[in-house]
Amino acid sequence: MLPSVQDLGKMRKNLGISQKEIAKVVGVSQSYIARMEKGDINPTYENVKKIYSYLYSYSKKADNMDLKASDIMARKVITILPTDSIMKALDLMKDMGISQMPVSSMDGRVIGTVSESDLNEMLIRGVTPDSMKRMTVSRIMSAPLPQLPMDTPISAIYPMLRFSNAVLVMDLLDLKGIITKADILRAVENHAEHGL
């Protein structure tokens, strides 16, 4: 017996899978999945079966994965100092193709995060690009990204990424890597392709 539509919605959220991804698998629009989960429409038995099969196989892959944070993290972490200019942070993010980066003190401790959303927020509040040139990162940085040890299993990392754009991988106080949702998805795809 297949689970209810509400249970499928909960299962999807718990696995951190987007409605868009499910829609692609089933061959419907993302709004169809959203309306289905809200109870506005009744999906066909065939669509419920496709969704359940995908979620079930995804959860089995996640359960069987013994990958750790150290296996999937990006080892090159771009950091910035709180005394650096906001424009330097913006240029670094643009050049490196990243949307956030840790702010570290002179001794290498992670003390905050600067992100595109922090910069956009300043512009929305009416701060001009000219005045931003004279501001330092310490003025806009937010709390540090979540931090976890290098041996953290992948199954514990994905739920954290539902509330944060990235997590930092630490060896005690030393920053060793960073993991984003894209890193997790790549790891899952590689795992599935190689039948690990």
C-alpha cells in the first residue's frame, strides 16, 4: 500500500528534495506537486507510485552511504578578513563563483560569514555602491556557518543544509573544507553511478 500524499510531502521534505526535482521525475509542473501536497488536487495512482519509488530509492541510497564530510567537502575554502573591504568580498565571490564565504580572524579562527544576500540587503536598505567602497566586511558579516567535524556522515549533513547555504568542515578549530547542497548532490550521483 502506498503512503498518503501528505506522507509523501513529509518524506520529500525530510530527504531535502525539492518539489521541482520531484516534478521533473514525475513529468509534471512544480506547481502540480505544490498543489498536490496542499491537498488541492488528487494525483493519479501512477504519479503517487512514481513519487514514492523515487523517494524510497533516494532514502535507501542515503541510508547506505557511508561517506563522511571529509569525503565530499571542497578543500579550497576562500576566506576574507573582517577588515577587508566589502568590494573585495564582492569581487572575490564574483571571481570564484561562490555566494558566501567565511570571515576569519588574523589567527585563522572563523568568526562570521559574508554572503551575496548580506550585500543585497544593504542595497535594499538604500546603501549606495559608492559608500560600500568605504565599508569593511565586519560591517555586514553575519553569524558563522554551521560547523561540523570531518567524520560527520553525509546523512547528518543534508538536514543542516535545509537551514543554511553551506556548512564548514573543521578539524578542531582548523577550517578544512566547505560543503554546499551541490556537493551533496554530486556525492549522491557519484555514489549511484558507481553502485557504491
